[in-house]
Amino acid sequence: MDNKVIPINNEKIKRVPLEDINFFDSDIIGKSSSDHYNNDGGGSDMDKYATKEELKHTQELLSEKIDHRSDVIEEKITSMKAQIESSNKILYWILGIFGAVFTSLLVALLTK
């Protein structure tokens, strides 16, 4: 997987507050101040709107970022699992050695 970081601050992408999103089936996403859109070509606040392409692009960027983070987390979990297994093997060896020493001391004390 490519570990390239892609910045999301693209000047073509306009941020749309969650409360302004109305529907996803038209070319422009956003909530109008009324139930119909004003098509007079005036300078309305277009920063509230995003095209489908902009939303899809943002979704792709976020999906890539989530996939990358999932891979990083999975690698860390695998690494920790290997460390735990290694620690368990060392612990078993130490307990085996102490067990053998303790048993031999106990036998030596009981046979005196």
C-alpha cells in the first residue's frame, strides 16, 4: 500500500456543514432557505453547496485514509501479539527453571 499522504485542503472542495445537507440525488447538495432553488443567477452563498463529484472525491480521500489507518492498526496488533507470545515463552522457561530448582531443593531437604 502506498503510504502517501494526500491533503484534503483542496480549493475545489467546499465544506458543507452537516445541518445544511438536504439530499444526495441532485447535482448540487445543500439546503435552500426555501423549498425551491432561486435560479436568478444571483450571488447567493454558494459555499454551502458541493457537487456530487466533490463529495465523491472527498469520500475517496477519506476511504483511503481509513484503509491506511486500518492497516497501521492491524500491523500494531500483529506486532503486539508476537511480543506477547515471545514474553510467554520466556516466562515458561523461567517458571520451568525455578520449578526444577525448587523441586530439587525440596527433595534435598526431605531426604536429609
